[in-house]
Amino acid sequence: MIFHGESKNVTINRADFRSYSNMLAAERRLRYSGTRIAEQFARQYLLNPTPTRGYELCKYIFKIWASQSGNRVFGKLETKNADLGQQLHKKFQKINLIVVQSDRNFEMKCIEQLSKINGLGISYSSKLLKILYPRKFATLDSILRDELGYQESLESYQAFIDELHRFKRDYKIPISISKIEATLFVLISSKLKNKKLDDEYKCFNYKFI
């Protein structure tokens, strides 16, 4: 299996991909799964959209689901935007219309709308949209950008989404693009972690021989 990034082609072992995908599926079935709870917040907002629900959705995703870095981003968002709930709500309403129409490259148009909020960049905009519309969006963070050869731009995000659809279609993967992205993330993160440990071990040996 080959994932064609903008500047890199990454070969992925099919068995590894299936193994990590199954692991994530099992985690999602847990009652207190972070992703599952975030998606519940999203469903509540979409069923009854209000500024307060939009704010609570963003707060949960950034402070709980996205861990420490998300906590910092949310703090900056609150500092820079006194009416954060209202802004999120207005953007979400515009985005919903764009999603319903689903014109060409609608994904990057939605990211563009959300990233206009002061302090909210492409990466965290994609996290929010992934939870709201898991079959249409995926998160492109720094790890996937670096390892798959993408840039932090609207055009690059669209290229990433298009490649996820191509990857899903060509390899007949029966899960949503957001789940494919999540599987790629844990697979690549695991490889990077193992590489880091290997490098540290080599340095340790070299230092003391």
C-alpha cells in the first residue's frame, strides 16, 4: 500500500494498517472513549446548534481530546475572542451549508472559513471538522504533514483529503477517511517512537563503548 503525499510516497504494510485500524475500532467501542464522547458533543450540536453547544464542543475537543497542545490553543482562542461561542456558531452554520452543497474542493473552503477565527489555524480547524463530519474531513497535524510531505496550507489540506479518498478507493478500505487518517497517525507515530528509541539506544552504546 502506497500513500502518495505531496513530496513523499510512503509505503504502508497492509497487515500493520489492519492491525492498528482494529485497535482503534476497539478503543472507540469503549464507553469512555475520548473520540466517542467528542462525537456525541458534535451530534448534540448538529441536532440543536447554539453558540453554547458550539463552544462546549470546541472546548472538549481542544482541552480533553487534543491534550496539552490543544489546551494551550483553546486558552489563546478564549483570550483573543471574547465572543468565541458566537463566532464558532456562525462559522459552523456557514460550513454546514458548504458541506450540504459539497461543491468541488468544499473541504478546503470549510477549513478556510473556520481558520478565519483569530488563533485557530488549519490543523485545529481540521480537528473540529473531523469530529463534526467524520466521513468528509480528517485531521492534518504536524506529524502527518512532515511524514507524508504536506504543507500547512489550504491547497495542501485539499490534496491530503483527495489522497485519502484515492487511498480508500484503490485499496478498498471499508472505513471512513477520518478513520484512515487516525490509523495512519498511530501507525506513523509508533514508527517514529520506535525510531527515536533506537536512536537513543545507539547513542547510549556509542557513548560508553
